[in-house]
Amino acid sequence: MSDTKTALIVSAHSADFVWRAGGAIALHAAQGWRVHIVCLSYGERGESAKLWRQPGMTMDRVKTDRRAEAEEAAGILGASVEFLDIGDYPMRADLDVVFHLAKIYRELRPSFVLSHSLKDPYNFDHPLATHIAQEARVVAQAHGHEPAVPVIGAPPVFLFEPHQPEQCEWKPELFLDITPVWEKKRAAFETMRAQEHLWEYYTRVGLQRGAQASRNSDFKITYAEAFQRVFPHVTQGTLA
């Protein structure tokens, strides 16, 4: 088994991983981690308004454009990416999707998982993506599921920041300093031409979380990403 550490990101739409976890992805990739992103959809219906305003636009063209953006962004951040194309607005997933993700868990054996908030009254695709990610995690731990394949342990799950956290009952419980890789994250932003209106918004989010991270530590942090925990933090020997 490889000694390379790994991480799994489950993104509802093709751009979510960039806004919400691009810094975490770039930071770990720069440290030699293998980071793999699974985009459940391209965000073709609900998150591609700029493309749909173009005359003669088709669903296939939207998907092609959004896929190209996400692949370019993942390359900048240093991650691999795959697309399950299960649709959005509304998103639905069958058992094949859960089993495919469970297979990824067992092959990747991630040290941690990132996905969306547990609630989002503005976007039902987001909590569904997290539900699928966590259900697949449980399946990958089940000894009776494909018994010939070793089960995984218990990788911690972190929920990245939703667009309107207060309405999603999400709160920051972990701040990650992404200042060293901010320029990579910003460059990844700029591949998302279909959602250019979000570039400055998520720049402000990064600065705000950086200020909060500094106030909760002895570090000088300019940009940060915030995450909520799903499971208790476990440590040995010391709390620090």
C-alpha cells in the first residue's frame, strides 16, 4: 500500500470545490498528498446562468464548458477530478452512485473527507451530496459489502462553508490557513468563467475567515477556509 496520504472531496456541482475548499486542496497537494475530487454534477441547470444566456446554448455545450473549467481548476490546485453526471436542480442518486463512491473510498483510503453542509434551504443538491458521501463512507466500512476488499477505517468528515452559513445551521469549528496557496485558489476561481460574479464574494470570505483565524490563534493569517466537523476529534497523548 502506498505511503502517500490521500484526501477525498465530494462536490455537488463542478465549481463548489473551488470556492469552498480550493485552498485546502492546494495546500495538501503542495505537501505531496493525493487529493481526488468527485463532482456529482456539472451544475448545468442551476449554476450556469451566464452560459444559458448565450444564443443557441445546449445542455451538451454547457456540460462541456463546465467540465473544462473544473478540470482546469483541479489542475491548478494539484488534484485529480472525476464527474458522475447525475444531474442537478434537482439532483438524485441511486445505489450505483453510492456503491461507486464506496469503491473510491476503499481504493483511495482517504485520511479525511470534505463535502457540503448538512442543511441548505437554498440548494437541496448540497446536503444530498453530503448525505451520499457519508452513506458511501459507511458502506465502505461494512465488512459484508464486497467482503474480498478491505474495509476502510473512520476518516474524519469536514463540511465546507455554504454560501449563507447562518441559514444552513453551519458554524466554523476549524480554520485552515490558506495564505501560502491563496494565489492558486484565486487562479482556480478565474477558470470558473460561468460564475464570475462569485470571484470577489469568495475573496471576501477568505479574508474574513483569515481575520477570524488570526483572532483565534497566535498566527498571522491573511486568508483562511473554515470547516465544520461531523465527528469528534480524536487525539493521543496531548490536546495541543
